[in-house]
Amino acid sequence: MFYLIAYDIPDNRRRLKVAKTLLDFGGRVQYSVFEARLDGKLLEELVGRIGEILDKDEDSVKIYPLCATCESGIRILGQERRLREEDVYIL
């Protein structure tokens, strides 16, 4: 499934750790917004890794699932910074 992930983290160190973690799973489309295509196992791994970093009293991370119909309706104005999947062929 396709996910949009946004965060608001005031602490620079935690924010950088979360951003680096998100880059392991997807791509950055704005400073604090990422896109990722994840199955259930990868989503749980992402949630666990981010959960270890966050200060639950100060930080906020939101993960929005987007169905195929919602994803196809995304409109981009200006520069496109949307995650692109590479065609991969394994022989």
C-alpha cells in the first residue's frame, strides 16, 4: 500500500533520526513529508523504529494510507517531488 508520512518534531537530533529512518523506507517529497510503498511487515518495522526515537510528549508522526484510487487522484502543482518506483527485473 502507498503511504504519506508527515512529522512535526521540534528536537533537531530526533528529527534527523526520524528523517534518516524514513529514507530507509521511502522518499522525501517535502522537508517533513515522505511517501513510501509498504507491505504490512515493512509498515510495522517502520512504526517500531520510529517509536524508539520519538518523545511521545513532544513529537508527532502521522502515517496516512492511500488506496490506489486515492493515489491516482493526487494532483501536483509546481515541481513534482513524488516517489517514483523504478522498474526492477530479477532474472
